[in-house]
Amino acid sequence: MARAQNISPQTRLVLSVLARQPQAWRHGYDLSRETGLKSGTLYPLLMRLKDQGLLESEWRQPLQPGRPPRHAYRLSAAGAALAAAQAREVPAIGASPIGLAVSS
């Protein structure tokens, strides 16, 4: 599991978004829209979290014919534990850890 200290605000934000529905598979594009993170920040972060065992990923078949498969992500058990620990450390006052409004 990744160290609890030195977690970037962007990582905290992604973990908090994924923790809302820890068993749901999420596409990077959806995570980008919800977090406001650009792809150059989000996708390397998702790859790092996966390499650290905090995320599971898989290729998902498209819902519409003719579209390519897409990667989907969800929290692993270790990722869910880290997200819960981070949630206890960050005050939940209707804002994300980096100050962006997060919708429920």
C-alpha cells in the first residue's frame, strides 16, 4: 500500500471521487470531468495508483458499436482503505481537498 503521507491534493481528490462508489467502474474521461483534472495529470496519476495496488483496471467493451474499448478503474481494497483514511484527515465541508467544489 502507498504511504499515507505526502499524498498530493490531486491524488486525494481522485481517491475521494472513487470512494463515493468504490465498487463502480469509472472511465478516465468521467473522472476528468468530475475532478477537473486535465488528462496529463489524471492518467499518469491513475497509472501510478494502479501500479501501487490502489486501483484495479480493466478494458471495458463500448456500449455503442464501432467505438473502441476503454480502460475503467475502481478502488482496490487497499485503495478503499487509503481513501477512508484520507477522508478522516480532510475536513468534509462540501469542498474537495484542493478547493474545487465537488458535486454529490
